[in-house]
Amino acid sequence: MNSKILILSAIVLAVVFSSCEREYLDEELSMKRTDYTGNELRIDGYYYRRYQFVDSKGVEQDDFIPCFLYRNGVSTYTYVYHYSEQEQAEEKFKNEGYPESMKNDRFCWRIFRIQGNTIEFEGQDYYSRAASAECVAFKEFGEIIDDTTFMITKEIVGGKVNEYAKGAVYHFKQLSPKPDSTNSFIK
């Protein structure tokens, strides 16, 4: 009886550990980082997307997500801030850089590429499939409106294409100095 319990326990542990191991595997990025030498978009500050919505509790939200682009082909999306806190967030970026938690968060760092009036991003995120979550590569595609505005029009995550009917519009705001692009995820 004890040997059956021991064997059953070993099987259960093997299944648990194999699924945990799979959950933390990174899907490789297909884009290679290359320096951005163009002038299609300004990089002496950051881009932000402002979005207003009503959350699940019926509370109106007014948030923004800053996105920094760097000459080395790396970009970062910082955490979400309330739009009224934009100036405070800028002061933190200028004086303190990124929070340590963001520097060590692979999901904040991406590669970008610009060709003509198109922009493409690739990074990693969690994607749920059935009962598990995996770290998968995703891509975002958009168009450049002018040197201070771009719009994301679709994304591909886990093989699923999501088109944005209105697009996700990002506007430029000058900021100096901006945090550096040092991270351990994009080489």
C-alpha cells in the first residue's frame, strides 16, 4: 500500500513540476534588435496613449501608458498611470529613472522596427490557453501619422489576430532626461 502511495505521489509531483516548468518557458522573439537611425518618429521624449473607460465597477477611468523609444531599437511600456498624474510620473522618470521592479520586468521591454510609415513592436506577455498561462511573444503593428504620432492597428498574441477598430493612438511628449534603456531581456 505504501509503495502505491509513493508511486502515485511521485507521478503527481512530476506532473506538477513539468507544468510549472512549461509555464515559465519564454517563447523566443523573432525580431532582432537593430539600431533605429531614422527620423520618422522623435525619440527625445516619450509617447503615451490616453484611454478613458468605465471599469467593471462602473467607475470612470482616465489613464495613460507611457512608451519610450530608443536609438538602439529597444522600447519600453511603463506601468499604467492615472492621466492626472502625468507630471508626477515625468518627474520620477527624469529624477529616478524606472522603478527597479520595471527594470526587472521582461513584460515592459520590447523591440521596435520602423519601415516607411509602419511601426512594429515585439515583446513577451502572458497568454492564457485553456487552464494554463504561458509566456509568449506578441507583435503589434501600426502606422506612423507624423513624427509625433503613431497608431497601433492590430496585434498578434498566441496566434490570434486582434484588429483595433479605432486604433490605439500614441502622442509624443518631450522629456529630458529620459530613463535609459538598460535591461537584461533585450540584447
